[in-house]
Amino acid sequence: MAKEFDIVVYGASGFTGRLVAEYLGKTGHKSFAMAGRNEAKLAEVRDELGIDAPLVVADGEDDAALKKMAESAKTIVTLVGPYQLYGEKLLKACIDAGTDYADLCGEPAWMAAKIREAHDAAKASGSRIVFSCGFDSIPSDLGVLHVQNKAKAGAGAPAERVKLLVRAMKGTFSGGTAASFKATMAAAFKDPQVLKDLKNPFSLCPGFKGPMQPNGMEVRYDEAEKTWLAPFIMASINTKNVHRTNYLTGHSYGEELVYDEMVPTGDGDEGKARAEAMATDKSMASDDGPKPGEGPSKEERENGLFELALIGTTKDGQRFESVVKGDKDPGYGSTSKMISETANCLNEDRPEGEGGILTPAAALGEDLLKRLHAKAGVTFA
């Protein structure tokens, strides 16, 4: 049955939702709708953006409205988080309707619970549920795919050890990311399973227990790279998604993959001091950062960037390196383009695919990598 829309952007009047709608409108997308609970607010945003898109009204607690919206679209893009607080009903509606779904979820314990509860139902309905389609975790997920493809081509085997180093990042984490972090911490105090899922590097890989992984919360010195390393705030979700991609692809990276993400701070005492200062930073938990619905100015987004190095080493010691760069601030400018192109990729490049709760790399692989490289200012080299 033909769908009314290719894409419905849910939460289109919020800060990131507005950026997604603007991107789709400005790139000439012909079949997308802006959705949310307040029609007047949606119309105001649409008029401010100067785009032509139908409006769909659906409250996140209204099962009938969510069902109708899910049934109207090939793919739902939802920016309404934290997903553990506001995403349950929409996720179920998409699975029930067999509709594809993309979000910006960086909430590993909630994701682990949904995988346990709903992966089989999504598989049965044909709904492709693709979590984490923004800065967490597309650069990591597709960056590992890129370096592993290089290792397989060059050495005939995947890299057993991959490390991601955050070489440069200009921009702020989003208000949604901060809210998700706080919601996850609150849930962990109430439910021991949440804490267990947060600590387990393979919590998104039911039944699989891989090798010991590095402790990403500790400052340490990397002899090979000659630098001190500080914790990277996004590593907790990104590493789990990379392991889930490996799991979903029949361990195409091998069952012994060791993967971590850190921020290099330089050599010597100064590098160590910088790493220790970063490790004690509590800004994600503070109330001073951006709130959901807030974000940087257009100039700040345009002047942002990120650069990540992924270094893979094979069992016999061969080394391969990939570099992932983004041309906008990671949390908003690049993220809005990444999730938009994920939806386009689901609809245009891989309109058919097995349902289930997936990762960007497992669902879309090389097609998404090439699309982001060509269209979204996220390059892999």
C-alpha cells in the first residue's frame, strides 16, 4: 500500500527537529511532513523556515494519533527525547505498522531493554528501527566499518583492536543529550538492571560475552600514540553500538574485537594535567548547559566541526587508519544532516531490508557511508 509520506519528522518544532525539517526542505525533498503535538507551533516554524510541508498533529500519549501517523509514513524520524521518557508509544506504533524509524537515542540501558522486548516483533513486522542516527553514533559506527573494510582489503582479516581518538571537536553537546544522561542516571538509581546494562559493553548484544574491554573512564598513557588519553563523554553509547553492529553482522569484525574511544591530550605533564581535568568535568550533569529545545546560533553551528581518527590493528600487527570529519558542530549541525540522510537512505538506497532493532552500519552500511560523504559533509578518508 502506498504511503502518504516518505518521511514524517516528529518533534519538528523543537530545536533539532526544526533543523531536520529545514535540511529536508532546503535540499528539495518532495515528500515529508512536519509533526508534533501543537499545530500552531508547527505552522509557525514552517512559515519561519519558508518551506512547503504538510503538518501532522500527534500527541506522544495519543495511541490512535501515533498509529495513524506511523501508518502514513515510510519512515518516522523522531527528535522527541529522552526516548526512555517520551518514546515508548511511538516506537510501538512504528513496529506495529511495519514502519521504519530513526532517532537520536543515546540511552544504552533503554535501548538494551527495547532490544530484549521488541527486536523480534520488529523483525516480524518488517520495521527497521535504527537507533542512534546522530553524532552518537554514526561517526563511530561507520568509522569502524570504514577502517575494518580497509583492514580486510589490506590484510585479509579484520582488526582485532580498534581505538577511536577524538582529534578535534568544536561545538557543544545538545540539550537532549544532557537530558538523556540525567534521565538514565535517575533510572539507574531505581533499577539495578539499568546499571548492569550501562556497565556491560555488550549489553546491546543479547547472549554474547566478548573479551575484556578497556576502562574508558580512566586517564591513561598510550605508548603507541605518545599521548595521554582522557575519557570521551559519548563513548558509553558509541562503543555499545559498534559491538551491536558486529553482533548483527555475524561478527564480521571478529568475536575478539576490543574497541574504545578516548580524547588525546598530549604528551608530558601538561598532557596528563589536561586529561585529568577532562576526567573530572561534570558539565554534562550540571544545570548550566543547553536545555532540550535550546541550542547554538546558526553561526556557531556553521563554525563547528569534528575530526575522529580510528586506528585498527590486526592480529599480526598491521595498522590501518581512517579519519572521519564533520563540517558543522557535532550535536546539531552535523547531527541534523546525518539523521535526515539516514531516513533518505532507508527510503531510497535500501527500501527493502530485514526488520529488527538495528544500528546505522548494520542496517545501511556502505550505502549510508557513501551518502553522508557525498551529501552531508561527513567524510571518511
